[in-house]
Amino acid sequence: MVNELVQVGFLLTIAGIVIVMIASLLLASQARKGGSVQGGGAVLIGPIPIVWGTDKSWVFVAIVLLLVIMLLSFVLGRL
């Protein structure tokens, strides 16, 4: 059982890396054509959230996603 979970975790990590690489290449090609690239992100280091974005709407999206992830981890941690 544990071995299968390790394999699933490894595959999800590799899939995430591949998705980030593909997204970076697509955004770089769009920026080269003169398009604008917007985005944002959030990192939770212990109890301290760090949020960034290119404009207020992306910061808001990052905060909402961070809150959803925090709520899910809290709920799933109690199960």
C-alpha cells in the first residue's frame, strides 16, 4: 500500500513539473509575439502567506486559491 502511494506521489510530482515547463514555454512564446502575460501566485510558509501578482485581480485570485487550499488541508487533516 505504501509503495503504491509513493509511486502515485512521484508521478504527480513529475506531471506537475512537466505542466509547469509547458506553461512556461507557451507564455514565453506569447510574450515574444507582443502579447501581455499576467499571473500571480501564493506560497504558505508556516502560518505566513506570501502572495504576489501582476495586478489586483490576480492577487485576489491567488488569495482565494490559497484560502481554499488551507481549508481543504484543515478539513482533510481532521479526517
